[in-house]
Amino acid sequence: MKPAANPQTGDTTKRNKRWVYLSLAPVIIVFLALSAFPVLNLLGLSLFKVTWQDGSAIYDFVGMENYKYLFNEEEIYWAGVRNTLIFAVSVVTVQMLLGFTMALAVMRAGSFGRPILTGIFLLPIVIPPIVIGTMWRLIMGREFGLINGLLSMAGLPTVDWLGNPDIALGSIMLVDIWHWTPFVFLLMLAGLESLDTEVLEAARLDVTSFWQEMRHIVVPMMLPTIVITVVFRIILSFKVFDEVYLLTSGGPGTSTEVVNFSIYRVFFSQDRVGDGSAMSVVTLFAVALMIIVANGLIQRRSGNKGGEE
Amino acid sequence: MAEVQLNSISKSYGATTVIDDLDLTIESKEFVALVGPSGSGKSTLLRIIAGLEDISGGTIQLDGRDVTHIDPSDRDMAMVFQSYALYPHMSVAENMTFALRMRKAPEAEVQKRLDQALDILGLRGFEDRKPGQLSGGQRQRVAMGRAIVRQPSVFLFDEPLSNLDAKLRARTRLELRELHDRLGATSIFVTHDQIEAMTMADRIVLLDGGKIQQVGTPKDIYRSPANRFVAGFIGSPEINILTGPLTRDGDELKLNQINLPASKARLKQLEAAGSIGKDVELGIRPEHFEVLKSANDGSLALTVDAIEFTGQDVFVVGQAEGANITLRMDLRRDGKLAESLARGTVLHLAPTKDNWHIFDIDSGLCLTRG
Amino acid sequence: MSVRRLSAGRLFSNTLVWGYAFLILGPMVWVLSNAFKFQIDILTGKIFAPFTWRNFEQLLFSRQSNFLANLLNSAIVATASTLIVIVIATMAAFTLARLKMPDWIRWSVLGWALLFHMLPTLTFVGSWYQMFAAVGLHGTYFALIATHVVFNLPMALFLMMTFVTALPEDLIQAARMDGCSNGAMFWRIVMPLVRGGLIATSALMFIFSWSDFAIALTLSSTDTMTAPVAIATYAQEYEIRYGEMAAGAAMSMIPALTLILVGQSFVVRGLLAGAVK
Ligand SMILES: Nc1ncnc2c1ncn2[C@@H]1O[C@H](COP(=O)(O)OP(=O)(O)OP(=O)(O)O)[C@@H](O)[C@H]1O
Ligand SMILES: [Mg+2]
């Protein structure tokens, strides 16, 4: 009457072990082949000078030459580094202030049409960045752009948003702020709404002004979320490429050069594989270091907090 | 036939030991209840038996076969969870037959067992519903059904009745015991409800802090608790405890001024344990007092604080000798007296012969076990 | 707090957020409207101009344009990479989140995923280009799909882990008692129960792959060029065809718009869950 204990699973322990490795294998293989190996590949390539002859590559070992060149003579890359840092810090600051203010306003006073609003705020996040670049190229165009059209209709002088070296980086930042503030807003709103309302209400009785409430209650309670968002948005804004490519291609001059664009140019327009690899390696390790340090700090902070309470 | 044998089982999470060097043998076809306060390791022990939890040391044997390193799927045990853990995406019938299908049982057999189980549990007509469309009691039945269709050699229950209302719980208790007798498997039942344990189990295993405090039949555990903890844990209202020096004067035994009627054997026992003249703890269950008409030499004066009617019994709560004392009165016998009680009334109580326990103050061990 | 002050606050918050919403929508609507205008009307800056489908016709069906093929390429790459990434990520997520395994493997995989997720993609494309060129796979669908898989893998992994972690432990153990090995448990219990999360994650992965520009720019060939790359090339022609560019942009927004209309709450949850990782 009873079927034998378990005909097909007498060896479940063994099969379970096998599943653990089999289920991880694809992910590990993909990571190794397409993200870890490329790093090694870059490390290797960065030690060579690659020239092309009759469509085939010739590798000359040059040791640290590419790095020496990068650190001493590749000015455009360092312009890119500077621009990227300025870009990252400024856009994230504005995004945080704007996003947080809006989230706070909505949280305290509410707004009508929340679902529609959320839908609209999601738009910039999910539509292809290249479409955003295209849009802003049309909007900021010198002759036929929307803004200049409106300006001249109002009888004001027009501005060369993307062609003037003093303004171009600012214009790119504007686009990025436009692009990512909604994301910060949604994140902050979710954070604010998950705060303990009872604590908030209780604390509200102890403070006398809006600013006191912000300084002593809301901001401290939100601090972990804010810190994580700031740190990771800064790191993620090192990824900026698509908009720059379409809007200014790093120009005019080096005014909107960003690290990613330098890498792209050196690799793909100038075919300087060795130099491009050295550049990639330096960027990669610098960003990785930032990520690891930031992660460590955040972990330590939350760890300490847990210990005190 | 399925004897479960645990040999010096240990389990720890990092530095905290949850189960500490535990030995236990559960006979074939036995119904054993694991009881203990919250956090005592009942669920952990049950899951160790199931194989869901790794152990830090020891071995587990099923009918003499070492199953310590056998996967839960291969142990031929079925478990009913407190949360029921029904698969929300499967119908009642699918939930109940899932295990059989996983074991590739022939379709005819699956159907037959499903039919039987549906009948036994009164779930006919609900086969195609999803768990989300069932009441709590029905879900509980499906959870049991899922276990019984398997006809496993061991049933494991983790507080399966705790989410039911009191009436349903009482009924299910009986049904479950009946089911156990009919199926002839071994059942291990975790509960923190001592009524459940007392009414259903052949034997009770009392756990505290990951250690077994006592194993025995319900009667055994109630009548002769192994230690202070067991005495306090089993029995409701809780056993009364008084502390003081034990003195003997001829055949008369006293704690403080309270006279403890004792048999010769008891006296010998206490004498042998060397507890005469020492401070000890005295435990007397609420029903083991006699209410005297008037005070006498060794009686206990109870000042009434509160009176709780429960139907047949009356619990009288009050103060005596600086301790909280509860007295149980049978309305049929002492009805008149009970009616006349009020706050502030003083009752004179006398312990009855041998119906009390003496515990060592340090070790908590019972010094009067037969 | 008086009623008046409350309503003043409401006015302020609504003005602020709806003002921003207008800043998002305004430019988009304007650009999209260009897709339905003649080039001449766009250049002369007419806001209201005669309506035309010409830009779409030109873009999709004219001889000079390959946009239909580009859209198809985007769809092929996005679909294939999403399918692959979702299957391998979900399997791994279940194992990483719920099963016993050596800790160092768990933390290496997750640590690397986190790191790789945040590193600039551009630092990898050069190397990818070299690798695929060396084995003759440059410009193939394979190259694009494989790189999109690895590019989306960390996010898919994190998202699926949050969904798998949310399953009740009792359910997993009940299945174990019922005779499920890990594999059976994955297919019969985990997969059906995380279906909602699976769909949300797939949708996001599809969108991200569809949106990718940097990888497609460097790894695709004329035959495998995706829509974003095509749009970018329009923008760089000597004589920019604004109408067609706008039409292309409009069409490549379709998946994102569909997603917002159909599964907004899904997306919000997914994006936010992914962001705090
Ligand atoms: N994963 C874990 N890590 C650390 N400690 C744990 C873990 N799981 C359980 N414990 C501890 O083990 C002890 C026993 O837990 P267990 O769940 O077995 O108690 P229990 O007797 O079933 O209690 P209850 O009646 O509340 O269900 C508890 O003190 C608990 O805190
Ligand atoms: Mg428990």
C-alpha cells in the first residue's frame, strides 16, 4: 500500500548540492566571462601599444608607458575627470534639494492625482536616455530650438546653449537634473512615507517651528536614506555618457568632456587601444575604490547605530 | 512502527545554545507532546527531527536507521505547521496530493488516498478551492490532510491548533487523537497549551532552556513533578509555593507553622534527603487544601482577595504567609461556603496527606518523588 | 493648524510638483508634436502646424531608412537578453537567498554584482569590443545579447532576491517535507509564487536593454544596429531631419509608455527596491 519510501529522492541531499552549484553556474560564468575577464583583458592591453596593419593588430609590449602618458600628457582625460567631478557633485546636490523639497511638500500637504503624477515622474527614468538627449538637442538647439524660439518671440537675445564653452557644461547638468530629480523625489517620498508616523506626531508636539522640526526630527530620521542616495547617485553619475554623446560630444573644446567620453573617443575614434585600456583601468579602479569605501562607511555607520540602541 | 531516537542532540546559533545535549526516545505509535515556555526550543527540536534544521552534535535514528544526514524529503515524516504553510497557488486537492505526486505514486493510489482524506476531514466539496478561499478551520484541515494522505511513519505537529477558536480547538483535539489511533503512526506534537498536552498525549516531554525537564505520562507529570519548574509549569491555576524551614517533631512535619500530614514513607524520604531543618520550597496544588471550620494549630490563614467563578469550580485568590495562594473549591461540595465568601474573609486551610511536594531551594529538584 | 494654512500648504505642494510634472511633460509633448509636423514648420518654429504622418512613413518605409530593422533589432536583443537574464537571475536568486551554501561564494557573487552594477559601462565596452572582435563575433546579435545580459544581471539578481526573500520560510520547509528537492522546489513552488515580481523585473530588464546606447553603439554593426543608435546617427547627419528624429524618438518610447500605463505600481516598487540595494 505504501509506495517505497521515496523512489526518486533517496539521494536528495546529493541532488540538492548539485542544484546549488548548477543554479549559480550560469551567473558565475556570465560574470566571469563578461565582467571579470574584461577587467583582466584591460589590464593586459594597457601594457601594450596596439597598431593596426592590414586589418590585423600588432601588439608591442610597452610596460607602464601608457600609464605614464596618461598621467603626464593626456590632458583631455584630466579635463574629463574634473568635469565629471564638478558635474556629479553639482547635479546630485541640486537633485537632492529639489527632490527632497518636493517629497516633503507632498508628504505634508498631499497632492491631487498621485497615480498620474507618479506616472509622469517615472517617464524620464524609463524612456531611453538617447531619446532624452534627442529631445534636449531639439530644445536647446541654437537656431531652431524651443528655448531660443521662445526667447526671440519675447524679444530677448538667444543663447547658444550647447555651443558656448562657458555654458555647455551647465546645459548638460540641467538636462541631468531634469532627468534624475524625479527619481530622487520618488525615493525620498517612499522614505518619508515609511517613517513611523507616531514618532513624527509625538515629536511634532515638542518643536515650535517648521525648521526645528526639519532639523531635529525629519532630517535625522531620514539621514540613512539620504546618505545612501547621495553616495550612490554620485557614483552612478560617473556613468554619464549618452546625453553628452548626443548633445555636445565633449565639446566645445574640452568644456563638456567627461571621463566616459574620453574613453570612448580614445578607444573607438582614435583606435588607441593601449591608452584606452589604461584609461579604463584607472577609471575602473578609482570608481571601485569609491564604491568600496562608501559601502564600508555606510555599513559601519549602520552597524554602530545598531549597537548603540 | 517508527521509533524515533535522539542521541545527545545539540544545536546552537553561534554562541547561543538552543538545544543542549538532549536524549529522547519516542516509541513507535506513541503520541508525544513537546511542551515548554516560549523560546524553550520546542519548534527547534521538532524541526531537527524533521531534518529542516542542521544540528551541531548528536545523531537521530529512525527505527534504528541513522537519519542524521538524510534530507527531510527522504525521512518519511510529515509536518503540520502552525501557519499551515499551504501552497497558495494550488487547489485543496493539489495541496493534499502534492507530496504523493512528488514521489511519483500511481494515479489510482493518489486518488484513493485523496478520497479517504477528504472524507475523514469533511473537506468534500472543497477540493477545487484555493487556500485563500477557505476559513481558518478549513485551512487547518487541509494542512492535516496534506500530512495524512502521505501515510508517513511519523507525524510532526507544530502548534497546529493555536490559530483556531476555543471551541474548534477542543473538537479538533479529540479528532486528532482519534486520527492518530486510527493511522497507527508516531506523532510528535508541539504545543505551549498544557491542556492540549494533558488531554492528547501518551507522554509529555517538558522542555526548558533547551533541556528536558521531565518525560512522563500526563498523570505522572502532574502528580509527581521532577522539579520546581515542572510543578509550576503544569497545572492551572499554578501550584502554590511557600518557602521556609522544614521541621520535624516526632511524626509531625511542619513548614513554618503549617502542618504537613505525611506518611511514614515520606518522612523517611525527606529524612534521607537531609532536608529536615533546612530551608525548602513547599508546593501545594490549589485543589489539595482542605477548608477547616475554624483555625487550628497548623493551619494556614488565607485572606481572600478575589473570587473567580468558572462554572463548576471556584478559584479563591488571596494572601497567606506573605505569599499569593490560590485555592480551588468544588461548588458541589463546598457550594454553600463558596457563596458566602467575600473580599477580606479569612479561610483556614490544611494541606491533605501527602498531597504536597518539597523542592530543594538551590537545585529545584523534588525531594518527595515516589 | 488652521484650515487656511493647510490649504496654503496644499497649494504650495501642488504647484511645486505639478510645476515639475509640467516641466517633464511640456518638452516631451513638444518634441512628440514635431513628429507630426513637416520639416519646414519645425524649422520656422510653428507651434500649431498641419498634421502629417510623413515622418513616420519616411522613417519606417522609405528606401534610405532602416529604422524598421533597427526597431526589430532592439526588440530581438531586448527580448532575448531579458529571457536569459531573468531565468539565470531567478535561479541564482533563490539559491543565494534561501539555500545553504558556502558563505564566501554567496558574498563573492553579491559583492561583485554590486560593484559591477555601479562601475561605468564605458570602462568595459573597449574590452568587450576587443574580445568579440578577436573571436569574430563583433557586430552579431550574440555580442549584444550577451553584454546586455551581464549588464542587467546585477539588477535582476537584486530584484529577484527581494521577491524570493519575501516568501514565507514555512512554505519552503513544507515543500521540503513534501519531498521537493531544491530544483523541484524552484520550479513548482518558487517560480509560481514570485510570478508578479518576475513580470515586474522582466519589464524593467526589457526597458533597460531597449534603452541601452553605449553598448549598442560600440558593439553593433549596420545589420544589428538598434533603435537608439539609429536615432543618434540621425542627429549627427549634416542636414538633420528633425521630424524623423522626433518620430524615431516617439517610437522608441513605446515600451516605456506601455509599462507606465500597464504596470506603474510594479515599476515603482521594482525601481525603488533596486535603488536601495
Ligand atoms: N535563526 C536563529 N538564530 C538565533 N537564534 C534562534 C534562531 N531561531 C531560533 N532561535 C532561538 O532559539 C530558541 C528556541 O526557539 P524555538 O522557536 O525553538 O522556540 P519555541 O519553543 O518553539 O517557542 P514558541 O513557543 O515561542 O514557538 C529561541 O530562544 C530563539 O530565540
Ligand atoms: Mg515554536
